[in-house]
Amino acid sequence: MSSRVAGARVRRAALAPGAFALALALGAVSLAGCETTAEKSAKLEKAAKRVVPAQQQGLSISRVSKIVKVQSATLVHGTEGTAAVLRLRNSSAKAIREVPISISLKDAHGATVYTNATPGLAKTLTSLALLPAHGDGIWIDDQIPGTSAKTLTTKIGEGATVSGAAPRLTISETQLTKDPSGAATVEGTIKNSSSTAQSELIVYALASNGGRVIAAGQAVLASLAPGTSAPFQAFFVGNPAGARLQLSAPPTALG
């Protein structure tokens, strides 16, 4: 998958128990081919284009958040492009929805090669759906073209504080695979154990080795009804083989 139309390219992933993250020690997992990967990816991409609306006006953050901080900001390069990975922390006692995230990438000469302030990007590429109270979250933009970016700067805006328990989302049957083109992916099943439907559900996949991020991607589900399960698939930027995989999916709707 290499289409990069307004955040519609589908590099997508899995979910975690309880609410947000599941770390899986994968070790030496072999990457096996899968006949239906391309077909699944095409369907997911069509769904992503249909349900993730684009912002017609570019992102602009006027007030920087005082309670959400960037713990780390990393660039991952792969054959199909670059991914930006942010680890965020919420220091407040309430969860925060729709956290605005601005990023800018520059090359070795200081020239800007990418910014997510461009009009037309999906909101999932400019914000994090939910960040838990006194908790951490991962946000990934895997739609960055080219590999010339060397530095990453970030700005986090103010989201809306919310109360209430986050819906329970869980995963199973997770496995690393390769699609027919040779691209590394992770597949599995996600279940919505809550009574609240989730729409435009973005799931993140992060692969680390020795604490260093070596691959990242995201997946999109058009909707996930209460009490139902659905398959997912994420394409990675970078190579996740032999790494520790962290999967997360911030809920888009609370109960």
C-alpha cells in the first residue's frame, strides 16, 4: 500500500486489554505470507476513506496544553516512507479527548519536508482520540512521504476533559505476517466488550528493540458495535521482526 491521499493510506493495527496498551514479547517470530492480505487491505482503505473525514482547514494550535507532555518523539524510516511516533503523558486527574497534535519535520539542511498542518488531512493524523487520566498514550502518523526527514518538532494543544470509564477493548490471535508485496504487517482480532459503539477507531502498532522504536504503523476500523469483534491489519514503516510489539487503540466514544 503506498497511496498517500489525505491520510487514507492504510497502515493499520491492533488493540489492548483494559483500555489502551498490550505489550507482546514476540521474540523470533517468522513472517509468513498471507493470500488475502491485499484484499483485506483494500477493504480497510476503502472504509478509511469513507469514515475518517478530512479537515478542510489546516491544524492550528493557539494554546499549548499545560497537562499533556511529550515523553518522546521518534522518527522511523522505511522503504515506503517515514512514521512519526509520539509518547504522551496526561498529568491530570481526568481523561482528555481529541488532543490536538502538531508535528513538523525538517531535513538535514533545515528545510521543512512535512507538516500535518496541511489542509485535507484526516483528524486522526492531527489528534489523539483519548488520553487516560494520569496515563500514557501513543500516537503515530505513518503517512509521511519520503525518508529525508532528520528532525521532528511537536506541539500539543488543549483537548476536552471527560469523566467516566473507558470502554473495554481487547485483542486476540495476533500475528506478524507479510503481504504478497513483502510488506510487514500485524493481524489479529479486536473485540468491543462495552455497551458503546466505536466509530473511526484508530489502532496503533509500535515495535521496539532494546527500548528503541524500529517500526510503527496504524490501522482503522470504520466501526465496532457493542459486543462484536472484527479483524484488523496494520502495515509497518520499518521492520518489526524480532521486536517487542505494543498495540493500543484509544476509544473514540465513552459509555
